[in-house]
Amino acid sequence: MNQLNDVPVTFTLNVDGREDPIKVVEPEIDVLLPEDARLVVEEKEAVWCDVRFVFNPDSDRPYELHFKVLLGTPYNTDHLIAFGTPLAEDKDLLNKYKIEIVARGGLMAWIEMTQGKARLAIKYEGEVP
């Protein structure tokens, strides 16, 4: 748990039925977001983000984010946001795609996707306990 402006914010990866908390111990960190893992960002009992990353090379937009919650807005069914272009050439994997998932006070978090993988980036402007 991290104290951000006296509000407990947690980042948790759910991988293969295991919950792995992400500890924010530096003002800027980035963590691999494994394919099909769920990332959940919460403040107390409120969910800010609940997302799963899928790389689908057969799709016209191969980087897929399946949201149950995005920026605090829940969805009844997965809300798909996809990025990219058809993978006709290897150079297509070098493009970078980014989506903000948390912007609150001094806390920013986003998912960056490239080369068939995704990473969670967290930036906190303030004192990290």
C-alpha cells in the first residue's frame, strides 16, 4: 500500500490466480504487464482501473486492452480498446502505443505497448514512503 496524499492506492497484478502487489518505492517505476494478467488499481474500496492485456497478432489492431473499469468508470462487459496496425512487416512491432489509466493528484499511471509486450509505468510527484 502506498500513501498518496493520505489516500491508500494499491496496484495489484493477478497472474494465474495469484495476487502480486506492485510496490511503489521510487517516484518512477515500470513493471512488465504479463499477457492475460489482470491489473487492478484501487483507492480504498473504489476501483480506478481493472484491465487485461492481450497481444493478438492476427488482428488489424494487435494490442488489446480489455477493461472492466477505466478511470473509475465500470463496464458491464469488457470494454475493448485496441492499438496498432496489421503486422505485415516486422517494423510494425517497433511502434509504441500508450494509454493513461490513472491521473489523480500527483499520481500518473499508463500502459505502454511495443514489440508485442506491455508495461505499466507509474509516476508519482511527491514523497514516496
